[in-house]
Amino acid sequence: MISSARDFWVFHAVFWLLAATALFLYGLTYGHAQVALVRNIYTPLVGFAFSYLIRAVYEHSFPTSFGKRLLLILSLSVLGALASALVVNPITFSLLGYDFREMPLRNLLQDGLYFVLLYVVWSLLYLQLSGKSLVAAPVAPTAYEAINVTKGNQVFRLDLVNITCIKASGDYVEICTANESYLKQGTISSYEEALRAGPFARIHRSVIVNRDKIASVEGPSKGQYLIALQDGQELRSSRKYQQVVAALMPEAT
């Protein structure tokens, strides 16, 4: 899974190294080793740069419906394929001894479908590994609908919709609402698992936040975000959960 900047760069580099190898072998079918080598160098370089821009689009705004997600992926893949073709094909044409200024359109756009496929595969892998994916996961029932908490000698049920965040506190967790906080024995990991299907997300090794209570997200700064809740409380994420927090940023309306 991609949960940090380091994870992303490992995935990004490995994907385009594998793509470079496959493209080199494919380029040998031209019967010209120099052409294969040049395509092997330039195509991954262009792909490496353009797919990084695609990632920025996905992080900024990713639609909720399947149709819009698919359209976005295909549109960005086509743009990436055009960028690759417009850089790589003129170079290839020149190496074969032709004047690239006289290139026919079909040669200029040659292998466009292969380039589209590369970007589509990169997108699907990246989205799946970063927890987005093309098809939204079905919503499973949450293990809890309410949590029993105590205040003094009083025990009562606290609805999940009223919880703003949950924080680790030694052998306990602190369950926070807009006006109160309650200590309850347990671990932050157990609550993360039980509340996974609801509007809760872990943003730090010791903090879970209710995304419905987020007012704004600032950052990142050195991989960390500052999250302001609707009740005025501020939380800070850790680098490990950078991708998770980026997906929680409220969309402009």
C-alpha cells in the first residue's frame, strides 16, 4: 500500500523501470538497436514526469462515481500518450534517417495506444495501492452505531455522529465530541478497525478523526497536515498518513 511519499516514489520508479525494459524489448522489433535504446530512455522519462502530474490531479480531486472516475483516468491517459508520442516519435523518426519536420501524422502519433495503455495501467495500480481504486468499495456496516461511555457514575450511549476524534491515551482512548471528552479502555488500533466502514480515518499513530467534522485542511508541510475541526479543535497528521489525509481534504463547492 502507498501510505507515504517514500512508498509512492518506490512504486513510481519500479513501474517505469519495468516499463523501460518492456519498451526496449518491443523497440527491438524495429530492427534498430539504437532506436530501441533511445525509445527506452525517453519514453519512461516522459512517462515518469507526466504520471507525476496525473497523480497531482488525483490527489486534488477524485470523483465519487465510477463513470466520472473512468472518464478522468482515460482523459489523463490520452493526454499523457499525446505528450509521449510528440516527444518520442520525432526522435525515433530522426534516428531512422528521416527529417522529423516531414513526419506524416500517423508516424507522429505512432504507438499512441501503447502509451495510453501504460498510463491507464499506472493509474489503476496507483489508485488501488493508495486506497482509491476505480470502483468504490461497498460500504460495510460499521461494527458500532454508538459507544457506551461513562461520566462520573453515569453510563450512557454516545452516537458516532457526535464524535469528532479519538486519541490514544496510554492504555485508554480519549473519545472527543464538540463539548466533552470521555476516557475508555482500549487501543487506537482496535477503534480504527471497528470504525473503518464509517466516516472515520486514522491520521496519526495516536489520532482518528471523523471526516464529517473537518472544517479545513492545511498543508502539507514536510508531509504533515494541519486539520481544523468544526468545533475549533486542531489536529496534526503524521507523514505516514499523508496520502490518507490528502483524500480527506474538503472539495470546493
